[in-house]
Amino acid sequence: MKNRPKRLRWHLASALIVTTVLLWLGFVLLVYNNRMGELEDAVGNAFQSTKITLQTDGLSAYQENRANGLGERADHILMSYLSNQSMNGIHSMNGGTALAVKLGETLVRSQITWGLGYEAEDDQAWYLYFDQGLDDEGQMDFARWMIAHRSGWAYGIYPSAEESQGGSTGDGIFARITGTELPGGAVEVRTLELIYPDGSQERILETNAEEPADITLDLVQMEVRSVLLPSWSSDGDGPIQMERRLASFREAQAIIDRDRAGERRVVLKEWGRLSSGVDQEGFGYWCSACCDLWLSVLEDQWALYLTAFGFAAMVLLVLSAHLSRKVTEPVEALSRTVRDGSCREDGPVTELNTLAAAFNGAQAQLAGQLERERTFTRAAAHELKTPLAILRTHAEALREDIAPEKRAQYLDVILDESDRMAELVGRLLELSRLESGAALNRETADLSALVREVWAPLALQLEQKRITLALELEEICLEGDRERLKEAVGNLASNALRHCPVGGTIRVSLARAGGRACLSVDNDGPAVPAEDLPHLFQPFYRGDKSRSRDRGGTGLGLAIVRAAALAHGGDCSVENREGGVCFRLRLPLVHQMGEKVMQ
């Protein structure tokens, strides 16, 4: 599809827009890479801190609880510890950390949502598990509810001051939990209901736990945490991408599962990290972290990116306005002067001055070409006018009753003029074909033999005019159209024979010079006037302004020589010497593309 033309202002603007956008993208990439490095270091440090804490504090506390006879309760205490640790480090990047410890057949792992509750203030704690019955949608719904109703880092209910012996300031709500009891004082939660002081009930949660409920707990004090909750601050809840954070925790958990299954598909750097091992007591542990760093970088630096883009847009506008004045205005002024046929060459932009000079030169060349075309047309008309007049005159005479002996004479004149016109038309067609770039019939041609072949039939004319012919020919072969070359050499021979005086000398030489074959035809005789030399190869040009038919042929011979030379990739020239004139025809020894001749 052809492109629609646009104003120069739009071309400049589009180039500036592309350049500005590329510079802005380069700046963004630079800032992005720098910030990415900082966040990678932060994630790595947080990961190492969590891993070290797990190895030192977590496992040692677990071993101590086991040693103190807590049994399965130690597993639930460790679960709560691991879950709390999983919230550290990369929470602000919407990343997730998963932890797991294995001793024998027991695997304790961090949870996404977990809790702790008491039936009475002095009772032992019940550890609450929610993950087994909550899919991703359930996790996010429950997290959103807690965000709307919490008053701190977690969602909690506490006994009222009248019910509490420890001075709690709760509102008297208690939580009714149903679920599956686990050894060691834990429950896989199935339902969660709130019982208000007025006796009304509100079901908050119903999980998809497969096991039927076998225990009901009324908890007067409870805290439920979730890694999906944003941080708590004095001015409310912080920002969070809950879906991305949940995906990060799920992937961190999946990394541990793949490692435990022997699948080494842990992605480093921007997606995930894993550390696993066995301590000296035989505890197997896993610590994995997952974070979409590139999204965190984009969110963290978006204000800087927008500011840089605004600054780039402002610079773009200033540059566009400046360049419009400095570049487009001179171009528009040049365009206006072009319509007048000539352009100023002294403008403020050098390139535009060069363009104006080229335009003025093209205009002058076109004017000269048009003048040559008019001259050619007048000359052709002049050459055809005379034989046509002769033909008409003698044809009209033949219509009359003339003497029989004159009838044959008149017919001979008509035939002679017809032959002359046929020759003229043939030469015009030949010249037209050469100048239009018609394909040449290229073959290997012996140029020296061709020159001898041209001069051989002229021996009688040379003898009649007592002209001496001196041939000095080097044996040269080249690729070319033999017939076209023969005609060009023949035209040079006819021209030399025509202008050489009686008793004079014609010297013909053929030699190699600068990778070309140079044919020189030098004849004695009068010099060509200096003003005529540049025009000798033009069609119908004769130095004899009377254009006498007795002094020359059709006036196309030298024009055909020039056209044939250019068609073969060569050139021709003429110069005066003392006592004569020398014509030269130069042809390349290797094949070159011909060029169209502009008259």
C-alpha cells in the first residue's frame, strides 16, 4: 500500500517522538535494573535471615518442647512459629515465604491462615488450622473479611472486662468453632460463627474440609492471622496485591513439595529460592521464598517513571517548536519559491542551499534539453522538407504531358529522393533505438578486423581523392554489438573522407589505454570552429549554417557514433590539431551497463 505523504513537521515530530520514547525507555531500564538489584539483595537478606532463624531458634525450641514431653503439641507450636516467620521479609513486595520441618513421619509446615483460641483465659490454647478447607477464593474472601473487621495485626476477639480476670477490654463476643480434632490440642476448622452478647449469631466461615466435624469449641478469646493481610499502620491498612501475594505463597509451598518429591525445578532470582537440609539432630527442614520482583520494581518506581515521561514530553514539545522554526520554515520558503521556477541559494540551511542549487541546475538542464529537442525537430523538418518538395514537384510534372525522355529523368529524381528519405528515417530509428537503451546483441568482436572491414570498400574513393590512409591497429577483441560498432566506425570513416582535402592523409589508430580500446580517426583539413566543437555530436548539427546538402549526409552520423559509444559504456570526443581534426571513440574492454543518452 502506498504511503500517504505527510508534512515535514510531522516527519520531524515522529522522529523526535521515537527518539524521546527510546531515551525514556533507556532511563526506565537503567532505573529498573538498579532497583531490581536492590530488591534482589533485600529478598536474599530476608531469606537468609528467615533460614538462620529457623535453624537456630525454631528447631531448638521444637527440640526443647519435645524434650519437655509436649509430644504432638510441640508440632502445633512449631506450626504457629513457622507461620509467623513466613510473614517476615518480603511481605511488602507481595512475596511469600514457606517453611517446613520433618521429623520421622511428621511434617510441620507454615500455613496461609491459622489461629489460636482459648475456651477460658486460664485454659490451654487450641491451635486452629484453616488451609485444609480453604481454596484460593476462600482464602481471599476470609482475608478481606478480616481486613474489614480487625483492629490490629490480626483479627481477634477478647472477653469483656466483667468476664475477664486479666483486665481485657473485649466486647463480649465469642467464637463458636466446629471441626476435626487433631492430637495435641488442634482443630481443622470446618465452620466459624460469632455469638454476640444479645444472643444473635453470624456465620463467618464455612470451609470445604472433607472430614466431618467431631468437636465444637466456644472460644472467648481468639486470634486469627493470614499472610494475605496487609501491614497495620497508624493510618489504616497498607496497600496489597492479594492475588499476587497468594500466588507467591502457593508457589513457595510448591517449591518445597517439588524438592521433597525430587523434582529439581527451583527457579532462582526473580521467581523463587530454596534452601533445605538436615541438622545434627536429624530434623529435615525446608525454607523457600517466592516473589515477582519485576512487578514490585514497577510498582515501587511508577511515580519516577511517570515523572521522567512528563519531563521527556516537555522536552519533546520544546524541541519540536524549535526545529519547526529552524528547519521547516526554510523548507516551506523553498517550496514556495520552487513554484516560481527558481530558488534562492543563500538560505540559512546549507543542505537546502545545495538542494536549491541542484533544482536550479536541473531547471537549466531541462531548458537546454527542451531547446535541443526544438532544434532537433526543426532540423528534422528541414531535412525532410527539401526531398518532399522535390518529390511533389516532380510528381506534379509527371501528371502533365511531358517529353518521354524527361519522364525517366524525373522518375530517377523521385527514386533518389525516396532513397535519401528512407536513409534519413532509418538513421533516425537507429538513433532512437540506441538512445532508448535497446538491448545490444553482444558478442565477441575483433575490433581491429572490423576497422579494416570498414575501410576496405572505401579504397576507390581514397584513390580518387588521392588520400593516403595510414592504419596502425593493435589486435583488440571486446564484447559488443558488432553491427552497431561497425556503423559507428563507418560513420567516422565517412566523416573523415568527406572533410579530408585532395592529396591529404587520414590516420587511423587502435590501441589499449586505461582498460579501454581507443580508436582515433585523424584527417587533414580545416579546423572545426571552437564554438562548433561541443555540438558536433548533436543530431543534424553542421558547422555550415547554410546546411548545404552537397557538403554532408543526413547529419546523424556523428550522433549515432555518440549513441553507440554510450550504449556500450564508452564515450567519444573531437579535437582540433594543427592542420586537421581528430575524432576518438573509447570503448571498455569489459562489459559495462549502457546508459540512456539525454539530448
